[in-house]
Amino acid sequence: MATNPMAQFEVYRIGPEIKLGSIDISFTNSSLFMVISSLTILLIFNLGSKKNSLLPSKVQLLTELSYTFVSKMISDTAGSKAKPYFSFIFSLFMFVLFCNMFGMMPYSFTVTSHIIVTFVLAFFVFTGVTIIGFMKHGLGYLKLFVPSGVPTLLLPLIIIIEVISYLSRPISLSVRLFANMLAGHTMMKVFGGFVISLGIVGGWLPLSFSVALTGLEILVAFLQAYVFAILTCIYLNDALNLHH
């Protein structure tokens, strides 16, 4: 019997039940893979920064390439004013990337396949960027909703559209990541079920699709982390430079 492809996204408690009032804050499989991802990032970058040799090891090379990649992404999209926020964007990119990649391993759990996780990350980005915008420009930050060169007659409509677009940022940012990870892992599970049910004789075609889909999902896992980080940089650029 083929397994339910949605069963892989089930969140279950690990250990005793812990409640804060009526809120269940028990440790779950989702929490476990968040911790694993975070500890792996810390371990890799701790090992990579211990010995800075002219002939770098593979771990040191990985850390240096990651640093350069994110630094260039920030410079290209948000400019030099965004450099103080490098640590946050770098941490965000690596956390999403490792959560995505760990989700590709057999018997693992994909943290970013849950909308609540991606929405909290996106809402945190949205709130932080909005605070930075008002701290830097004061009420002048509201000029972001008034594009230059718009005829006065169309201004009320344009402002409404701009405000809705701005408020929808955390929704679009979170749904994009969640939907891609959910859909990709569901398809992989479906094709895997076809391989098992059809057996050796008829399973070669879905097996070939599964292999190709796995390669595609690894690429998507990286691209979605990149898109999440670069959109954060774009939003930060709006807050710092007030392009309108």
C-alpha cells in the first residue's frame, strides 16, 4: 500500500508535553531539525574560521565562498548602507538553506514546508525593515507609497495599490518558500510510491523521474534560500535608500 505523501509533513511531539498556559510549547520534530540546522551551521563556520591558511581546507573554502556570496548579494541589491545588516541576512540565508537541504535527506523533516515557519521568518523581516525605514526617515518613509511622477488624479488609487503591495510582502515571501518546498517534496513522495507499487519491471520510469526530481529539488532548495535572502535585501534597500 502506498504511503500518504502528506504524512512526511506531520509535526509530532518528541519527549514530554510542555504547556505554557493553554499554549503547547513541546519539543517537536520541527524543533529538532531547526536545532540540527543551527548547530550544523555553527559547527561548519567554527571549523572554517579556526585556521585561516593560504591553502584553505574544504570547510574553510566553503565558509569563505558563503561569506563572499552573501556579501556581494547585499552590495549589489542594497548598497554599502546595508553592510551593518550583513550578519542578519547571512544568518537568515544559511538557516533557510540548511533547513531546505536537511529536508532532502531520507527520514528527515522539512521545516520550511510549513507556512507558520516561513511566515514567522517573513514577518520578522517585514517588521524589522519597516522599523529601520521609520527610524532612518521618520514619517518621510511614507513617501515610499507615493511614486514620483504620478498624476494627482491617479494618486489615491496608486497609494492604495502601493500600501496593499507593501503589506502583502510577508505573505508573498512566506508562501513562495513554503509552496515550493511542499510541492517538490510531495511530488518526490508520489513518484517514490509509484516505484514501490510498480516494482522492478514497471518502476524504472518513475524511478528515473525521481532521480531527476531529486536533483531539481536540491537546486530549488538553494534557489529558494537565495530568493528569500535577496528579497530581504531589496526590502532593506527600500528602507535605507527610500526609492520611490
